[in-house]
Amino acid sequence: MKSIILLGYMCAGKTTVGKTLAKSLNRSFYDLDWYIEERYHKRIPQIFEEKGEQGFRELERRMLHEVAEFEDIILACGGGTPCFFDNMDYMNSRTITIFLKASPEIILTHLKLSHTVRPLLQDKNDKELAIFIEQQLEERMPYYSHAHYTFNVNILDDYNKINLLVNHIKGVLLAQEDGKMEN
């Protein structure tokens, strides 16, 4: 089976699902943002501040191409990664892509619980944040919708549900793999 890339909006659960899926499939897990931070010894907000969004996106693209060459991995990419350059087409050609689809309300709830500094969200109150999320989801959906698979993640409020989702994803992927072998 090819490597797998999880995509979706920030706080949709890519890292949580990715780690669980990687363990279940006995694969290594990578988070693209973490990989960038390790390679450049800087936090994402610092890179954004120094290079601006365009500079960050160019760096992100290079690192995506680097990590996508690894074999048998699960990769959680940043929420915007599929929406720049030819990233979505590239990911689809090299890997199995899975869109973790969450509602704006769920994303907002998760963002409020998150302690991560997110450069695109700084200085927004709850109402501005809700509007921003809805607008960005609408803009990004044409990219996200090109993933090979889409799974709804609105129900991921405990580890049992995460495991159920991971088992479902694993079952779909293995069935698809078996189908290819029979052809």
C-alpha cells in the first residue's frame, strides 16, 4: 500500500487520527509542520513572521515533496498545504489522500481547546474566528474534495470513536488494496 496523507482543516484531527492509524498499520507517522520545525529549528509562527505566508508555503511545498518520498508512512499535512501550487495533484499522484471533514462548529470547538499558536488566527475574537473558518473552509473545499477518500470526523470526542474511525479507514484501504490485487 502507498503512503497515506491526511488532509483537512486545522484541528480536524489529522494528527490524532494519523498517529492512531500509523500504529494500527505499523507505519511511521509524520506531521508536516513538525517536520518543517525540526528541519529548520524554528517554530511555524516564527517562519511565518520571517518569510511571510508565501515564503512559508514555498518551504512547505519543498518539505512536502521531501517527506512524500518516504515509504510506508502516514503524513498529516497542514490545513493549507493542499491549496497551494500543485500540492493536491502531487499528493494524489504519489500517495493515498484522505480528507478528514469536520464542520466549522467542531473546528471552532477544537481550536478553542488547542494551545497551539496559529498565525492565521491571531487577534480574532470568537465571532471573527467562526466567520474566518467558514470562509476558509469554503475556499479550501475544492482542493480537499479531490482527496481519494473523505471521512467525517465530527464524532471524534473520545478514543473509542477515534479507534472506530481508524478501523473503518483501515478496512476501506485494505479492501481497496485487495481489489487492486484481484484485477
